[in-house]
Amino acid sequence: MAWVPEKKAEPNPRDSRAGQNGWGSDNGSGSGGRGRSGGGSGGGGGGGSSGGGAGCSDSSGPRGRGRDRGGSGRSSYMEICGAREPPLCFKLKSNMIGVVIGRGGSKIKDIQSTTNTKIQIIKGDSEGEVKIFGTKDRKAKAKAAIESLVKKQERSSTSEPSVANAGPQPSVGGDFHTGATSKQVRPMIDWDKVKMGVIEWRKKKWADLPPIKKNFYIETKATRSMSQVQVAKWRKENFDLMCDDLKDGEKRSIPNPTCKFEDAFQPFPELVKVLKRAGFQKPTPIQSQAWPIILQGIDLIGVAQTGTGKTLSYLMPGFIHLNNQSASREERNGPGMLVLIPTRELALQVEAECSKYSYNGLKSVCIYGGRNRHQQIQDITKGIDIIIATPGRLNDLQMNKFVNLRSITYLVLDEADKMLDLGFEHQIMKILLDVRPDRQTVMTSATWPDSIRRLAQSYLKEPMIVYVGTLNLVAVNTVKQNIIVTKEEEKRSLIQEFVKNLSPQDKVIIFVSRKLVADDLSSDFSIQGIAIQSLHGDREQYDREQALEDFRTGKVKILIATDLASRGLDVNDVTHVYNYDFPRNIQEYVHRVGRTGRAGKTGTSITLMTQNDSKIANEVIEILNRANQHVPEDLVTMAEQYKLYKQKKDIGKKSKSRDKPKKFF
């Protein structure tokens, strides 16, 4: 009978079969048998052990199949992993492990792929162990590849000879030559020369600008006659106000505080009249100390609680600074004063203050996102003296050449800590690249963390610092703080009960963490017939401004707001702050509480805390203790429970990290 070729079986992807189809037995070469043990080197396999089809390893029959895998085709997975051979092990210095692994494991993956091996690295303290799995020759190739990487790294780590000491170098063939070496030696960079070049470039960049006049202060006899004992007593009695000179080297004397408007602005009586017409009797503590410093042309950092008069502490000297420069508005060809501010609401508030105390016809414009950009550009091109802006929108106009910042001589970074919290640092950096470096700069902040210190070091020159109370975070002393520890599901009934018991004279801000909660509470109170407004980022700018106006004028007595408004609200007659949701951090808590108890009045804050806020309970206790406020037992228990939980969690992490070996690949 004629032999008919059998249809080839589909290859199994799990197997690495030898040859084409033949799986052999023992020396089989017959055409019909099937063997049971491995063999075969080509396409055939033998069947029986004798007679017409038996065969051994060199079988050649066309139809034979054995049950085990054959020999000369693609290598099996077990061979690649070195199941039949022990791994090749050797030591490697710990500092070279990263070199071998590469970024994201790229180098070690390449070695494994090209050598068809499996590599494992176990890291130790001073050296690691490398294990290579595979056949003998592949393991050798993989080890050679690793050694090549290590040697290359060691060569690049050694210092190259300098150009001055380089003599004749051997060429690739071993001959000496005095021309260019096979590896070019990089020349040393003269950093002093580079630095001098930058300084010269900066001088040329600002060379065409007129000089800045900064010192406008004339100390009165009354201020000058204050003794050091009197000054110390005044500062102690005025919220424990403190001052310091941050200049390196020899310190300057801190100016005495100006206790009356006439002491600060003696040469400018019209400005004194403006302040008195507004109803002010005397300067606030930070104004008394900040004005004589700024009017002398010294950079200032003002750290004070909200509602202490920080805005006027920089606006009034700014008006005098602008009005007494040698260059007029037309000659400047741009604004002279820039106030950078974190939120739209606060920008509008400062712009309103500028308009209220307008001095000698100085023009101001408010620049922020969410309003007509074209109209803002038109306002700038008409000619202005003062820009109050949020960093995002001003950065946009600056990049598109709609505003000239080279003319700025007086810069204010207001609420600098909030601007950093909102991620505006990069925009601030870009903006200040176009502001002349010899400007006068004032920075205000409610807190004094490391991030603000770093910002001050970058953008202020030899400043003085004035802070009211303490550099540590503390809530306003004029606010009675009440903490209620409760459950999430009970918060709605508590807020309903609070609103129900309000008197007609009360004015309340309710702070929530989410826009959805603000809308939900607003709907509930509106259904009950309670006049209310809400303020959050999803509302249109016109609606937000209307909500603020209704609250300021007393048309509504309750305002529900997210943290967006915790810095921008400036309403002196707020009697209560209700923290329905605890804020993200303790700084925001202080800012929220500071919305009441302003302008010398007292206020009350109520804060709801649940188990979700337990991690911040200890910080709240510290704030309460500093302000001599009552600390509820429930709050102390919450803080202790969280401390025990944290200790157990830390112990568990340490034990896990100690027991778990560090492995790579």
C-alpha cells in the first residue's frame, strides 16, 4: 500500500518541539511505530524496540511520534530557566546594581532577551548577589554583558585628564600621536565668567529704566522720643507684636511704631484726611509698625492674622511711592504697582479698597480669570497705575504681550501662603522675570512655613519682618471656638438646629468641603423659606459677586461657601463661622475662623468633627490651648485613639519591611 503523508499537527505554543514533527524513541527508524521516551533529531520517530520500526535517537521514519520532547529544535522553557543546570552566581557591588538594572529595568531586560536567560538580583548592604539561569554558554554571555556594563560605568566615573596636562596619547593601533585624541576632553567651564556674563546681561536689560525713589519717611518728634522700654511695652500690649531684621551681617535698627496717622504720613496730610473720613481713629498694630519700614524703602514681610489691616499696611505706602516717582504714568509706559493675589474675591476686595482710598487720581484695574478678557486688555491699554491680579490671568496677558511689567517699581505678594497652596509658584516666577530686580517688595501671609521663607529669600532683598502674635499658627483671639465631635449622619440635624436658633442680628458663614454639599444645604434652607446665598467655583462670576454683595449688605444673613471664599471674604459684621465640614488642614481652619471677630469685634465659631478628622485632632487641641479655649473631652479621646492607631500601624510597617528581602527582577 502506498504511503500517504499524514497531515501535520498544529504546534502547541507551550512546547518547543524538536525538528518538524518527529518525536523519537530508542534508535527507532520504522514508519509506523510510536516510542515512549525522548529522542529524535529530525522529522521521524521509531516505534518498537526491534524489527521493522524500532529505533534509537537517530530515527528517520516519517510517521513516528514519541511522548517526550525531542532534541535539536528550539530550546525548551525549562532549558532557558536552567532547570537542568544550577544558576551561575556571583557578587556585585551595591552601587552597580542600578547600572545593571537600568531605568525601569531596561538594561537587564535587554540582557535577558539577547542571551535567552533569566536573571535575578538580590540586593545586600554593601554588595548584591546575581543569579543567572540558563544553559552554560548563555549564562556566560549574560555574565559578560553585565561585566561590560560595570566596566563601562567604572571608566566613566574616573576623572579624565585635563587639557593642560594631556601629553601625546596612544592611538587605537598603539602608536603615539600629538593630534586630537580618540576621545575628546571636555574643557572646564569657567562658572565665574558665566556668572559675570549674566550680571552684565541683566544690567543691560534694565539700563534704560529710570532710578527708583523709595525713601519718603520723616520721623516725627513724638515717634523719635519713644524710649526702648516704651516701644517694648507698646508691642507687648498690641498683640505681642514682634519685629526682626533679616539682613545678613550688621543689623539695622527697627523703626519705632507710628501710633497716629500723622506720625506715619506727616508730609502727606491729604492722605491722613482720607483715612479719618473713612472712620479710622488710629492705625492697627501691623500698620503702625509696617508703615515706617515700607516708607523707608525697605522690603517687608508681614505675618498677621486675618482682619488685622494688612491690606492698608501696603496700599498706603504704595500710593505715596507711586505718586512721588520721577517718571509720570505716560513716561513709565505701564503700571507702577502690582498686587498679586490668590483669589478673585480677594482681588475684588483689594481693588475696592484702592478705589475707596484713591490718592491723587491713581487708576487701578482688577485682572482675574472668569471675566471678560477683552475688556481687561482695554482697561490696561487706556493707562493704569495699579494692577491687582491673580497669577493665572496676569501670566496669560504677560505671555501675549498685552501688559508691560518692566515699569513696576512696587510689588506686593498678598496672601503668599495661599498662592503657594493653590499652586501658583511657577506663574509667580514667570511674572517676576519681567519685573525689575531693584523694585521694592512687600509680602503678606497668615502663616510662616518653610515654603514662605524660601519664597521670601528668592524675591525679597534684605527684608524686615513684622508679625502679630506668634510665628506659630494660632486662631484669632477675639473668636470663641466651639468643637463638636459627632457622627456624619448627625451633622444635618445639628446645622438645622443652629440656624433655627439664630437671632435677626446674626450673620453666619457656613463652610463646607464640596460644591455638592453647598448646593444641597442651600436647597434645604430655601425650601424652608430661609434667605440664603452660596459661593463656590461652579457658579458664574456674576452670581458669585452678587452672592457676596447680598451678604455684605445684609440682604441675606447666611452664606454657604467652600474654601474658595475663606480668604476672599472681608465682612466686618460676621458673628458666627460654622464649619460644617472640617477643612483640609489646620491652616485652613485658622483662616475660616478668622472670618469672624474682625475689626475689634468678637465672634463665635462652631466646628463639627467626625472620626474622619481624627488625624488632625491633636493640632486642633494645640490651637485651642494657645488661645485659652475649652478643649472637649471627646476631642482629647479622639486624638488619643488616633495616636494609638498610628503607633500600631507604624510597628506593623517596620516588622514587614524588616522581614521582606529586597529583590529586583
